[in-house]
Amino acid sequence: MMFPFEHLIKMKSSFCSIRKKVDLNFDYPKKSSHFFVNKLIDVPFVFFFWNKKASAIVPVNIFIKSWNDFFYPSDETSILFIASKNRMIFSYNETFFYADILSNLNSQIIDG
């Protein structure tokens, strides 16, 4: 699976629809993890992308415990893909975005 852009900054605005925008504090990861807990209810695992081609399948309980070891404030290429909901979470600095991947663009996600 690959996303149709090399970098988040190159993602077309029509690719997704932002459902929620929130600032999380990397200095208080346990408190900030509640954002992920609420968004990942009934999700057993997620796909975490560090860039277009590097990813891992991660159990949700592990991701939530160590979300700040996956995302970094300076990173602008990481995406948490929630396949069962066709949604994703990405960040810019300490601002996190929870978004729907628009169904008419799903054909741009290529199986590989």
C-alpha cells in the first residue's frame, strides 16, 4: 500500500476531509494519548507510515502506549492509517489532524 504523494505538504486538499484538529503535548504523552484512545475505539491494529514506502502494522494498544515514539514534532511525513474506517491521523509540529480519506480518491491508493 502506498499513498499518492511523497510528502504531506504535497497532499492535495481534495485527498481528505479533516474531521478534527487538536494540539497534543509531546511532554505529556499519557494525557495526550486520550486523543488516540477516542479515535481508535474498536480498531485492533493500524498501519503506521514513516514515509511513502516504509510502514508497519501496529497493534493499537502498543501504538497508544508509545504514540510519541512513532510521531515526532519535527516530522512531516508520518501517517497513521486506520484501514477499517478509511481514515488517517497525521501531524504538523504538535497539531494532529484526524481525517476521512475521501472515497472518490481511494483509487489513488495503490496496493503494492
